[in-house]
Amino acid sequence: MSGEDKSERQLVQDIKDQIARARRAQVRTSAVVAQQKDTLKRLIEIVHSPYSSLKTISAQNIKFFIKEFPELEDDAINAVYDLCEDQDQKVRKEGYRAITSVSKEQRKWVKRNADVLVQLLQSDEPEEVEVVEAQLTEHLDMDPTVTLGVLCDQVAPQDEAADDEEQAIRDRLRGLVLSFMTGKAKRAITERHANTFDTPAETVLVQGMFKAITKLPPPDVEIVVKEILLPLPSFSPSNAPRGSELLNVLLDEAKAAWKSEQPRDDDRHSIPRTRFFLTMAHEIVVERRIAAPLNLTRFYIATFGPRTVLQNLTEDAQAFVIRHVAESFSLMQDTGRNDYISIRNQLVEANSTLMASFAELRPDMKHWPACVTLLRACKQRQDTSKWKPAHTLVVACQQLQEASNQQLSEEHVQAAEEVQRLIRSLLQTAPASRQTSVAAGAPHSGPSANVAKGASANGKPNGGRVQIKRKAESPAEQQHVLHHQLPSRPPSQASMSYRPQSPAQGSGRQLPPHLSGRQNDRPRTPGGAPSGRATPVGDAEPPPPTRRPKALAAEPSVPSLLSRMALGGEKTRASPPSTIPAKRRAEPEQDQRAPYQQQQLRQEPGQRQERARAAQPDAHAPPPGGWSIKGAARKQPSPPAQDASSGSLLERLAQSDAGSGGRRKRAKT
């Protein structure tokens, strides 16, 4: 045995004896205190001994004396750290354990010692890393809140600038810490120290990871979210009070990523970082359901709703957006009614863009269940409001109908069939009305040619009757038809419903229909304007609440009796003055009467008389319902007998009217 070995053994024995005497004292007298202090100083000194055996003794015994001498704490803890950097692996391992021993004796050193142990995770020796991880786990057990805070600080990158080498060290250390937290320490964290909602340890961990998310690259964010945060009580599906906080953090990062990745040229972009954060948001909203889908759905619509934005993305990015917005919206049923309706309407407005892009995707990228969700939103809005699909949406739906008929994978066949059903229901229109069909098949001749006074823009009078557009006839055919129709004109249904009018009420003769329309063109006076409908035979007066629509005066197929009598009586009057006020006589360019009425007025009196005589075979028989000529009800005491062939009914009525008119005038004066 060499002298050097004997000296090492002697030194080891001496230090062991000194340690034993210092620890043996039961009462801490001044002598004992001095002895213990000398022992601690000796242990600090031998850390720098060339003998590993002495260093090991120092590492194993410093913990017994460091607490009693605060003035030597710094020297003692630095000595322990030196042991962790020794060249001998055995000594280093003892130094790692010594750190934990010191922390147990003095809890104020836990944070500092935990930080040192985190740095020691960078060891290249797996055996040493295993020891370091064990010591860190013990620190978690000693003070989980402080130790978790140290771990979070190491995960979140520091703000101060660093050179490339320093940054590489930080990145490597961050990965080691994440591996420790998701490996050896995961059970201790989730089952012992952060296993209760809103405890100090869990709060520190959650807040620290939220801060780290804003600075980590996407792969590390995924580890933080899935492996560290989601297993915590704050993010359990049954009680996820912090789920919305996590969603907002992820959406903030997605917004920042979109701002930097937003396409600004004609090239298509895949927006990888934006899609990553949206995938994480989808994880917690759709798959885990620990956050409400409102904010996520709103982000999709606001960001990707414009068509120009979605078209500038690659096909896989478009498919990603369409599928995720549909799946997040499908969970909106549980939200408040007002929020749901608002988001649904926004989604429906954006569907023109989404559907158009979906229709243009490759068949293997089409997710038909997402299309079903979007179409159901449109159908629901259509059923609950007056909303109608926009033209772009209709075109997109037609394209989707064609695409859904193609050969699809078995998992999408049912969804594609539902898409077809929804599109048919969404695009169905009410059958066209009869009036619309008739008007569509008739030539348009301008607003003043076929629409009578008082008629609505669609060709119907105000009373709701449909005027059937007849085939155009030549003037000769019109005269022939008019000639044969005059005797057989029955009283209209409206005239039969009028109440009989007493002689006292029948004061004044109403204008014939072909002139009443002209009169209605004039501004109404306070006294009111006469109705455009002729007074029925028998001096009947229509009920006050029911007004004859002015448009009925222009019906071309059935001229009224008064119009025929007025036309026939013009010949018997020798240059009679016009019975129509000057204001009612329309100039030729303003004459808007029906063509057949204009033709009647232009005909010679003899032609009109001959046609009227042929239309009235029995001169003594009154027309249906009686005459409505004022004064005709009172016969002369001894009327001269006239032969039926002496004149037409219109001539006799005109003569009788002329003879009685003077008497009425004298009676009134």
C-alpha cells in the first residue's frame, strides 16, 4: 500500500471522526457550536480535494450543518454546485443529490436549486440525467408551486437578446424541460400537485404555459396544449372554466400568424402557421368541447368570408377552412339564441364563397358532411325568414349537384345524397301565377296601350279582375263583332248587385264609359268625381263602400248601353253643343281611349245609326233592366203613335229627351 493511498485513507478517517463528534453532541454549547462550524468549513474545503472519496463525504454531510450557520450558506451551496461539475461522474451524481438535501434543510433554496437542476438536464450522460430528473421530482414534492414556476420560466423563451449559440442552448434546454414535464414528472404534476382546480400549483402552471404559447414554435405549442394543459382539471370536459381562455390565446396567435401569412399577391398560400393554431383551437372546441364555438366560428367567417381571400389559398387550405368552419358551427346549437342567429346569418352570407370554393375542390378533398352543415344553415334561414339564395350561391349549388352525382367513396355517399336533397329544397321556387304566364306570352306594347286607367302595373284592375288579352283583330272584324254583340249585352254582375235608386236620388246623367276614363284623368275636386261605371238601367246606384274600378270602363269586348245610345243620338241632334265640358274634351294626342271607342267616334252618324238599328230588332222592347235615361220614366199624356219603322229606338229616345228637357228646365226655374 502506497503512502499516497494511506494518506487518503487517513484523511477520510479523520473527516469521518470529526463529523461524528460534531453530530454526537446533544446540547449545543459554545464548544459544540464551534466544533460544528469547524466541521462545515472542513467539508467546504475538501470539495476541492484531489480525492473523490473526500468529495463524496463532503456531498453527503454538508446538509447536516448548513442550516445552523447562515453566514456559511453561500459558501456551502457553491461547494455543492462545484461537486455537480466535478470530473468524476460518481461525484457529480452525489452533488445532484446534495442539492436536494440542501433544499430539504433550507426551503428558501428550492427555487435556486431547482433552476440549477434544470440546467443540469443538459448532461450528455443518460445515467446522470436520470438522477437529475429524480431530484427535480423531489423538488416538485417539496414545493410544487415554486418548482413548476421554475419549469415554466425555462419553457417560455426569454425576452433578452442572445447570440446564435446562446439561442441554440435555450432551445435545447426548453425541449429537455418539456420532455421532463411530459415524461417523468407528468404523473407527479397531474396526480399529486396540479390535480385540483384553481390550486396555486395549477394556476402557476396554466398561466406559465399560456405565456409560453405566445413565444413557442408550433411543435412545442402542440406539446404544451395536448400533453400539459389539457390533462389539467381546468380543461376537463365536465368543468372547463379556462377553456375559453385557452381558445382566446390560440386565436390571438392565429390572428398574428394570419397577419404575417395573408396573401398579398396572385400566388396561392398554404398559411401553415395560421392553420396550426386553428387546428389547436379546433382540438379544444370540436374534439374536446371545452370551449364555446362562438369565437372560433366568428373568426373563420370574418377572416375567410371574402371570396378573394379564400381563392388565394391553396386547395388543401380551402378544404381545411370549409371543413373546420362547418364543424365548429355545428356545435352552435347550444349557444344563446341571439348569438346563434347572428352567426348563422353571417355564415349564410359567406356560404356563397364557401360553396363556390367547395365545388371547385378536387373530389378527394371534398368533405361532404361539412357541405351538409352549410346547406342546412341556409335552409333554416330560408324557412324562418324571407331570405332567398343569392345568384352566386345558386350557381354554386348547381355545380354541387353535378359533383354529388359523381362516384364517391362509401363514407360520403349518404352525405352527398343529403346535399342533393337540401339543394333541391333550397332552390325550389313557387309556381308562376296565371297572370305572369299570360303576360309572358303576350307582346308588350307599352304601359299606355294595354293598361287601363285604374289598373295595376301587372295588368290587373284595382278590383282584382284579370283582363284576358285577346287576339288582335282587323278593324272590319272589330266592327262585325261589335255589331252582333250589342243587342245581347247582359247586365254585369257588379250592376246586378247595386241597390235600386229612387227618383229623388237619380239627379243628373252620368257620362258613358268611353268618356268617364277621360274624366278620371282630371284632378279630383273636393266635391268628388263621378264613377267611371255607367249607371245601371233602372236608375240603380252602387253602394257607397263599393267603388267601380276605373279600369273596367275600358273593357273592349262589351260596350255599355249608354255608349251606344250616345253614339246613336248624335245624328238626331242638329249640331247640338257638346255635352262634355271643355276640360273633359281630350286633345287627340292625349286620347287614351280604347281603339274600338276611337273608331266609333270617327264613324259617320249614318253608319252608327244603321248599326244601332240592326242591333235593336224590337224597338218597343226595353233593353235588359230598363232604360236609365232621365225623364224617360214620365210619359206624355197623349204620345203620338209612331210606327216602329219610323225611326230607331235611339232616335225616339233622343227626341223624347229633347222634348222633355225644356219642361224640366222650366220646372226647375
